[in-house]
Amino acid sequence: MSRLIAACGLCMLIVMVALPAFAAELYEDPATGQIFTRPGEGRTPVSLPAEKVGGLYEDESGVVYARPGNGRTPVAVAEAAPEAAPQDYSNQAFTEAVRHVVSDDEATAYPKIKIGNQFYAKYSYNTNNNVQNDGGKGQTANANKFDLTRGYINFRAELTPEIKARVTPDIARAANGDYAFRLKFGYLDFHDFLKAYPSLEVKVGQFEGPWLDYEEGLWTYRMQNTMLVEREGFLNSADLGVNFAGKIPGGYGDWQADVDNGEGYHADEPNKYKSFGARVTLNPMPNNDYLKGLQLTGFLTAGKAQMAKVGQNQQRDRAIGFIGYKYQDDLFLGAEYLWTHGEDGTIVGSTVLAGPQTNFRGNGYSLMAWYRMPFLKPLRLMGRFDQFDHDRSASGATDTRSVFGVSYDLNKYVTFLLDNEHQQADKRLRAGAGGNKIKNQNLIEAIVQWKFN
């Protein structure tokens, strides 16, 4: 019976020692050093703090003592666990702690919102100052002019890991000379949702089309003016519909296709027809350090337009073949060939050429290049030459345009450009009478672009 009582006492002792809050409830016989769990005659309280754990001794009968002696062996009692360090709930430490109980997606705050802008300001001087009317050609009639040619305010948001949104108002000069505030982009972007094809991206709303955003990204001088197909009145940079995009595995290129109204972002849909557009870009040598910047691209858009002057629907077909080469951020070379069939806003929109023709066929090309100076990296030389025949069935329907200049990147946000643009307009427009006469122009331009995203 005494052994049982001693064993029980030892178990209680171990629990008490392991929990320092009970250490003061042990009692010792000063004469023998024997430990008791209850007070009694001649027993005095004894404190055994955590650092003395392991300083207890047991004899063969199971009696526990606070001092060693003959026949006593040390008793091993588990040490109390050290007090846990206080949790750090700041920044990354908090995020990591939260991820123990929620998923990575839930631990990230949404929506993530970014605000940016992109503006172009220009001073232009036309040395041929007798231009009287621009005939829809975007010419600068004023020979001496400051202008804010375009401004974008970008609102971008990540709503979830698979859904983004963009809203971009466009600030541009209106017909009455005031600045108009209109919507350029407004869409939802669904991506990374298809495990079998993770690069698939779907946009719904008013979005960038397959061609111009791609070409302008290579050329980088949108601040000077629009690309050939847009400047000649054949394509708009944004439209309403649904857009699909993806990458070719192995880095061999990408593709983009859409179905949209076809009228562009500043015109309503006047008929029941929709336009289809598609671009495919091939990178033949993605693993070659010198040739991975080579790109071969084809673009096609087809649809029908309703032209008020001709009173009927007509084709709106455009096709582009493009070859480009970009080496790091030092050199870019590009060449495109453009075919058009059907609607021609330049011809039908002109008060000079208000004829009933509905089957315009045109073609032309654009050559472009820029080179970053090795001795002064922010400095680049740029040049471009455009030629386009609006109506192959008529003589004198060709526009030619040359641009050359030098740009300087003050930093990644601000770029300056000084250029000269010379244009020879369609001879039929130049032969117009009175206020409709179009003259050749030669512009000296100083432009600044500032942007952040």
C-alpha cells in the first residue's frame, strides 16, 4: 500500500512540477528531505522552480526526496515548454500566419487598384501655311500651334486572381475646339482560368483590337501620330464586342481574335452586321539570342459598313502582312503591306469626292525604324515612310508621308520627340475648289509624352 501511495504521489508531483503554478504546493520534511504533496506536522513548504526540475531523487520504495542520499536515484521530470514568442502580425508575417488557416487567394486583399495616365502634348509649325481644310485627313491647318493631342486616364483593377478590369477615359479635341471626355476602354479580362491552356485570355466590353495595340507597342511613337491603317481611315483602335487571345507554346508567338461592332469606339452600330478580326504572330527562333526578336504577322478583319452617302451597306475588309525585328531595346525595323476593300472614310467623307462608288480597293505600305545611340542610351533616331493608294481604279489617289526625328527618354516616364513630317496628299483632294482644297504640308513638331501605369 505504501508503494502505491508513493507512486501516486510521484505522479502528482510530476504534474505539479511540470506546471510551475503548482510548485509552491510541495512540502519537505527538513530532517529527512522527504517531499509531500500535503502539509503536515513538521513539514514546510518548498518551491521547486522550473530550473530545478531534475533535482528530485527517488529511493527503491518510490519515496521522493529533494536531496540525494544512499540508494536514491535522480527522477527525470519533463521540463515545462518555453513560453511561445509573441506573434508578429505585421505585413508579411501576418500574411504568412493567416495562410495557415485560409488559402493564398483569400489571404491576398482584393481588389488591387492601379491608376495611371498617358498624355501627348505637341507644338507644331507648318511651313506650308496655306492648308485650308483637312478633309478628314488629320492635317494641321494652323501653321503655328500648341496642342494637347491626346490624354488617357487608366484605372486598372485585379478583382480576383483570374479577373481584371480596365476603365480608360479618353480626352481628345472635339469638333467645336473644346476637349471631349469619352470612354476609350472599359472591359473585364478573364485569364488563367483554363488549366489546359493557361495563356487563354477573354475580354468582354470595349477593348483594344488585335492589330493597332500590337503594332504601336513595337513602334513606340504613337505620340507622333497614328499608324498607317488608322491614319488613312480604315481601322479604329478600340471597339465593343468580345476578344480572345493566347500564346503559342514554346515562345513561338501569339494570336488574338475578336468579334465586334466594327464602327470603332466613337460611333454607334448602324446595322445588323458584325466584324471579325484576327492576328497571328510567329516568332520563328525564340531561343536564338539574336533572332528571337524576329516577328512575322498576319492580320485580317472583315465586315460590312453602312455609308450614308452611298445609302447602302458595303464591304469593310482589311488585310495586313507585317515583318518586324527588334533587338533588345536598341533597334527596331518594321515593314507592313496593307490591302483594303470597301469602305474608305477618307474618300466618302470628303466633300470633294462625294461620288456614289461603293467598291473602293486600295493598297499601300509603311516602313519604320528606330535606333538607340550606343554612346547615349536615352537618345534614339526614328524614321517612317508611308504610301497608300486609296483607289486603284483612279489616278492620283495616292498619299505619301515621311517622318524622321530624334527622341530622348528623360526617364521611363517622360519622352521628348523632335521630328519633321512631310505629306503629299491625294491629288484629287489637292485639286478641289475653294475651301475644300487640300495642300501638301510640312510640319516641324516638338512633342512630349508622359505616362505611368
